[in-house]
Amino acid sequence: MFCSFISRNRCFERHNFRVYLSKVDANDSKEMAPNENQVLKNNPDKKSLKELSFSVLGDDGVKRNIPALDKHWAPRSIFSHYTGLVVSGGHFKQGAALDEWKHEAETFKNDMEFLLSLSQHEFWSYLIYQQSALSAIVSFLQKATPFYISVFTQLPPSEIQDQYEEILNLILRIICRILSPKESNESWIRKEDLKNLIYENYLVSIPMLFDLLVAVGNATRENTELLKRIFDNLLLLQPNYKKDLQHALSYFRVAFRSIHTQTENEGFEGAGGGLPDESCDTPFDDVVLYTLDCAFTLSVLLDVCPAAKAICCEIKLPQAIANFYDNTVPFLYKNIYVINEQSKSLLWINHARLQFLKAFRSIAYSYVETVLAKPEAGLLASEDFIGLMTECLSEQTFVVDYERHYPLSFDVEILKQACPDLDGFKTDFVVDGYRRECASAVVDHINNNDLKQEIYNESPSPPPVTKPVEVANQKTNSKSNAKDAPPATRDLELEVTVVLDCLPHLGTGFVRRVLSRYNNAEEAISAVLENNLPPDLASADQTEVYIPPDPQDAVYRETGVKHFNVFDGDKYDIMTQDKPQCIIKKGKGMPNAPKNVAQLLDDKRDLAAIRHRYQEYSLVTEGGDDDDDNQDKEYNDEYDDSYEAILESETRVVKSKDLKSVLANVVDESEDDESDEEEEDSSHGKENRKTTNFCENPEDIRARYEARRQAKWSKKGIPPPVVQNRDVVGKQKGQGQEKDVLRNRQKKEANKSSRANHNRKAGAAFKRSKGML
């Protein structure tokens, strides 16, 4: 690879960082650093850098002590910034721009060599007190050439590669020197002081490390080992970097959303930023480069920093990768393919897909590594692995590609051997799901190449009659016909929709018949507009509607069974009977049923149905004595009753007079006896009342309750309580109210929720608990 790097000095070994430069002039060095004749540099006590101080002789001959970390040791304030070798669109500079880059790169290289040539206290003083020195280092990391540059462009000349590798070597040595606590026995710093200086002054940050990953990469084993040692020593030295790493990994979710937004907005805003370059094939090239950078950064990070895998599992980054892979990546690929089928960014997307799969694999396989390292406690890790793969099962595109590159059955088999207690149902479900998705993708690919059969309920029209021609003409025509033959895949429903969009007055059945004669929808539309249809179609009904065949008919032809239900065709079947003998219910309630309680109470149809029965009881036949019919019906015996009629007429007068006198006596006796009845024994009256009354008189109940209440108070020797005045109405408005009225109003307002209808919810709950509702 272009940026492969072999470290010449292992910065984590304890050795002296003294670099002798041949390209830096000694005079320039004297101007950049303090006068060596005036500084007495020694550390006989071997103190730490933070505790060390040096004696300095001033111009006046006075000696004074200056700490080893002081701005006095960093007089230079200007450092050149690095200029990127790659321009927008992933192309290297050429021509005059490349010559200018050579000059600027040489100047930047001299500045980095100057930083490495300084002693330890001067080196740290520049990094802490001169922001321009640290900014120069950051500028290189931000604009460094990606190690995967050969993926999308040709490499520059070898001399440019060598010059760039020298600068990258210097930057790596500076970073390693920052992380090295001891350079020699006299130049060292405590680890506590070192981690505070690095973290508090932002000498090394997570974004800088991410840029370093892209600049160095994992193309060679030496580069991977170097990056791994940098991350391990940094996380061991300062644990706070783990929190920063977690925040940085969470930002990948934001990056995925930004790329998706950029894809929807045709690549002009969002991720990547800026307008497309003139050399770009599509507006999405910058977005694809941003996606490629995210993919390689995540992949290399998981390769060199094992601690990042656990953090990714905590923030559920694998699920985000699978969702991004299934939704955004195919959408981005489709947009580019529509614009330019030969675009080079399509190849970049494929490289990004491979890196995303590799990153997901690194995170998922960390569970398997945990199980292999600790089999006794591997059940939880195995279940987490199965849960992760189950969550990603809904992402079809991701599942198919992951199963092809990393078959899930191998990992599951390892987990089953290490954890016999693992649930076999879950593992079989996940493995079958991934296999089924992969197999269905293969079947869909095969089916797309097959010709779809036309579903039509009429027989196809006979082929046109052709005249005999010569053999030579037949050969040439066969070649031309092969070119004009319809494609293997034809979506008839889509073509019907296309025709109806242009000719909406046509029926679907007529359109399908026309399409059966032509190769595509365009030819069918042209034939209809030009009235150039075959005779049978020209005379056909253009509003014919397509009725799809009944699937039950196909079942009947296959099985010979047409009656599918025992109730089909009976008198209650609304599908076959025009007037079924049943009630067809529509909406709420039954037909002709009352809609509310008032209509239910007003319904007197039942009373009208039985009215005639009771009317018969009012018809009583009353006939006279001298009626012929009655005389015929009377019983006639031998008894001589001729004198009975005379006696009866006489007794009627006597009976009427006696009746009137008796009624008069009854009225008089009732008036006289009223006073006697009141004086009778009360207990005797109550017993009669209990036997005669339906319920007890409420007045008697209230009287009995009041007597019991008075007796209770009299036994205690306390006079009965006086009924309080509970008047809340008071006087009319404007006349003033008494204190009792105001107090009663206030008490009523405060306690109104305990009475009336304010507590209907509590009351309803009480009734429901007692079984009343």
C-alpha cells in the first residue's frame, strides 16, 4: 500500500530521543532556541520534568531559576501547516499544484524535524505553550492521504510517495514521543503528570487518533501492531479516553443519518459538504467517499483496539450498521446507477460494504471470543450473540451478504459446543432465518430471468399466417427477429398501468388483449393512437373490464370438488339468494328495534295484540223476562211458579227500602265510632297494621328514631344537641350577610365533593364492588 510504514525507532522502548539532523542549519537552530552559553542544563538529582528547573544567566549576570516547562523554552511561534496531496473527488494533485505541494511539504518536514530535535523540556514546552506547533501536527492528520487511496485512484510518482512517507514517519515519532514517559535516566516524567498534561492540554484526542487510523491503516502487520500499542498505552495511561471513545463511536449514528439525508437530497447538502467537483461522475461521489472513510475508520479501529468492541455492544452500534447497510447503502447505489452505470463510485460502495461487514463481524465475534476464553460464564455471552443476530434478521440485504461472507452456522456450532445449556430452539431459528433469506435471494435472482406467464381468461389469438420466402431471407429475418424478440422478463401489470396512464378511457380487459399482440406498452399505445389494430381488436369493446379467474375454479378442475361449504346455496345464503330468509343486520341493533328507551316504552304493539282478549270480558248479555228467546232458554219444569213473579215484584220494593235504611245506619255508626277507635290500645293497632300494611309508615319510623335519640341523650345527662343553622342562602344581594351564612357557604364549598353528585366515580366503584353493576 501507498502509506505502509515501518517504524525505524520503537518509541515505546526506553532509549534516548536524540535525532541528529543534516538538513537543518546550525545557525537556524541557534535562532530558534535559547542561547546554550547562558543556560546551565543539568539534572544530577534526576528529577521529574514537572519538578525540574534550570538556572539561567541573564544579560545582567544575575542567575535565576526557570521551570523546565515554561514558555521561555518555546520562543518560536510560527509553524507551517500541511497541505493535502489529494483534492476533492479523490484525485492527486498534478502539474504546478504538485510542485507547490513539494515545496510546502519540505518546509513542513523541516518543522517536524525541529520538534524532534529538541530536548525533552523544550519539546513539551512547545506543545503546551505554543498552539501553532500542535496545530501543525493536527493539520497533517486531518489532510493526510488515506491508506486506501489505491482503491479509487492511481498512485503518484515514487518520489512523492517517499516524501510523504517521511513526513508520516515524523508525525508518528512525535505522537510516540508524547506517549513515552521516559527518554533517558535524566529525561523522564511521572505517569500521573504525563496523563494530566496529555489529557488537559488536548495533545492527543480521539479525533486525532481516528485521523491517524486512516493515515496509517492496517495494510501491513507492522502498522497494525504500532496502532495497537498506541491505543493500548493511551487507554492504560488515561482511562478517561474510554468515555471519549464511547462518545466518538456514538457519533457514527449521526454520520449514518447525515449520509442518508445527503442521499435523499441528491448529494448537495449534508455529509461530505461542498459542491461536487468537475471531475466527479455523479453528485454522490463526495457522499460515497465519506461513507468509505467511515467504513475504513470503524474497521481499522475494531482491528487495533479490542476495547472498542465492548463499547460498540453497549451503544448497540451493530444494529445501526445493519440498518444503514440495508436502507442507505442500496439507496445510494441505486441513485448513482441511475445517473451513470459506469461510475467509479459504485466500486467504492462495494469496498465500503466489505468494510462494514468486517466491522460487524469483529463486534459479533467478540461474543464468541468471550465464550472461548471463559466457557463457564459463556451462557450470557452466547445469548447476547443470538439476540444480536435475531435483531438484525429483519435487515434482508445485510443478512444475505453477511451469510455469504460469514456463515452463521459455524459460529453457532462453536457456541453449542462451548455452552451445552444454550437454547437450541433460538439457535435453530436464527440459523434457519439467515439461510432462508440467503436462499430466497438466490431464488428471486433466478425468477427475475424467467418469463412471467400472462394471466388471461381468454385463449390467445392465432399467430398470423406468413408467406413462404427464400431460405436466405429466412436466415436474415431470423436474426432480425431475434433482436426484436420481447425480453425474457415482462411485467404485464406494469405495462397495463402505463397504457392506462396515457389512455384512461380504455378498459383493463381490452388493454391486456392489445398487449398480448405487441412486445411492449409503447407499441400498443402507438397502435391504438394510429388506429392500426388488428381487425378482431378494432371491432372489440374498448371498455371491456378484465375479470381475473376465480381460484376456486382452478381447485375444482384439479380436485373435482365444487361445493366448498355445507351451507353454500341454502335459503340463508346471501351470495346466491336474492331474497334470503334471514335478517340482514346493518349497523347497530336489530332491524325495526327501538333506538332508545323512549321508543321502547312507547311501543304498545304487544298490548294491542292481546287487547281483543280482554274486550271479550266486557260483553255481558242482559235480556228481559218477557223475551221469547230467553223464555225458550229457561229451564221449564213441573213446578208451578206462576205466583213467583208477583212475589218478586213486591219484595223488590221492600228490599230497596231496607237497603236505604241500612246504609243510613252504617254512616251514622261510622261517625260515632271514630272517637272510640282512637282510644283503642296502640299496640293492638300496630299489630293489625303490620299484618295489613304493605310497608311500615315512614312517620312511625321517624317518630321511633326520634324517641330513641331523646332517650339516649337523657341517659347521659346531656341535653340534646341544638340543630345548627345551616343557612347558605342568606339575605338578598346588597343587604349584607351574617357571619353564620358566610361560614356555612365556606363549609359547603370545602366539603361539596363528599356529597351530591361530585363523587359519582367513587360511588360507582362502591356499587361495582358490591355487585350492583
